Amino acid sequence: EGNVVTIAGQSFELGSPRDEVLVGDWDCDGTATALLLESSTGGLFHFGTWSMGSEELAGEQIGTFEGATGLRSGSPCQYPEVELADGSAITPLEPSRAAQDGNG
């Protein structure tokens, strides 16, 4: 709900309340990870691991998308699209590239 994600009974807060968070197995490696779209900057961040206890983690910035308004989940094993203010959408990172880069 909002920027709070609950996985296996544990809650994680990502970003600020206005940011959008999606969780999924984007690269089909069997592990669900989080993507965060910062509403204030259009910055898209991937969190490849989950925090243990009160540890704070920084996400890896995938890019900044001017006019970003939200995230739209696609098919399984596919990164969500970034929705833009003009009604268009782009896929910022393909799973095959993430696996090749070691970022997935």
C-alpha cells in the first residue's frame, strides 16, 4: 500500500508516500524485487535485495524519466513500463539486458 511493501509478514518502507512501488520477479530468477518511481524527480530505482532489520538500503538508479507519472506492470518476467504525462509509456530495462549486466 503506497510506499509500504509487505513481504512474508515483514513490512518495508521505500521512498516517500507519494512515490510508486511495484514488486515482482522482473528477470524470472525466482526472487521478487522492488522498483521505486520517485514522484518528485522521475527517478526509477531497483532494489535487488531486501533489508534485514532496520538496515537502510539504497536502490540502483535505472534512470530518470521526465514527465513520469506512474508504473504499469506488464507480463511476468518483464519490467514494468514507466507511464509518461503525454500518455505514452516506455520500458526502461529489458530482463535479458539485466541478466547480462548482472543487475537482475
